[in-house]
Amino acid sequence: MAKSPNDRRLRLVIGLAMALILAAPAGAAVISGSIPAGPGKPPVKYECDHAEVEYKANVMHLRGNVKIWQGDISVAAETADAKGTTQDFKDSHWVFNGKVHVRSESQGDLRAEHATVEIAGGQLASAVVTGSPALFEQTRPTAGRLAKGHARSIDYEVAAATVTLTGDAVLSDDHNSEDMHSPSITYNIHTMGVEADGGVGDDRAHYKFTPHSGPGKKP
């Protein structure tokens, strides 16, 4: 069925309106959008002060108070640049810069100056944060313990619920006064299990355990 001139004119007007919204200057209403996810999954949503989208190149630039989130997982930063394999950005690579904060209410916080995030099939799949240093922190209210660490780079795998700290990695646990130093440390957020990979000489993993002591407590 042939499209009428009015149909084509309507699509053109809608397209121009979207372009004007996405190019709104900073200080205007918050710009928001979403990336579709798989069946039964919430979409990945995003918002910022200013956005530019190059649909032919599958590229998006977000500036000012940038935030993307899916469920309780969010990534906030000053800027973000995304490159997708398709125009819906369901499979895309994101680069965040400036005061990056990766947060999950159930899994903890990551903070750094830079991060790369992978969206696969409309799912926030992984995040790698880098800084001097990059920081990780997780509070377990039910266990009454705080785990925190820092390294040059931290790789957060969402599905596996693990964070891998690489480069002068340090992980501590205030519940048991534990300190671990290693070139690479992997921490399982769900089980609170720790695995460290060392090298040779001074690069080998170092682990310090200081049990709590006091009335009724055994060392």
C-alpha cells in the first residue's frame, strides 16, 4: 500500500521534533530515553542534560548529569559516548568519563574517573572502571560487614556477581579485620568468597588476618 504525502510529512515532522529534543541545550528539561530489553526484562533507561544521536553511525553522545540504569543497577557520570551495532543500541559499548559511579543496591558501589560498560541483548552486562585508584565498596546489612577495596582497574561482571580488582589490588573486610594485597583479587559479592592471583617475589599475594578479641570471643 502506497504511503500518502501526508503520511510522509507526518513522519518527517516527528523526526525533526525528536532531533530538536535530543539536541536541547544544557539547562533545558532533562532528556531521557530507553533501550529495549529481552522479554520480561526492564529496559535500559538513560537521561542527561544534552544528547546527540547519529543514527546512521549508531553513535550516541550524552553530556551533563548522565545516568543509565536497569533495575537497581545504575551508572552515573559527567559524560558518556555509546557505539551500538544497531540503531536501538541493544548491543552497545559505552565509555563514561568524570566522577563515574556504578551502583547496585544489592551488590555495592564502584567509583572512578573512567568506565566502560557493555550492554548485551538489552542487558547491562559488565562494567570496567579505572582510576587512581578505582574504588569498590559493599555493605551487607544482614551480615553486618563492610567489604571494600581499591585497584588501578576493577571489572564488575553483573551476571556472575563478581568484582575483579587488578593492579596493586587491596581488599579489606571490617568484620574480620582482614587485608589482602595482590596483583589481582576476585571477590564474589553473593558468597563473599575471595580468590587472589599472585606473581613472584614482591608481587606474590599477601594476606593479613587479625581476628577480633574480647570477652567471650576466641581468637
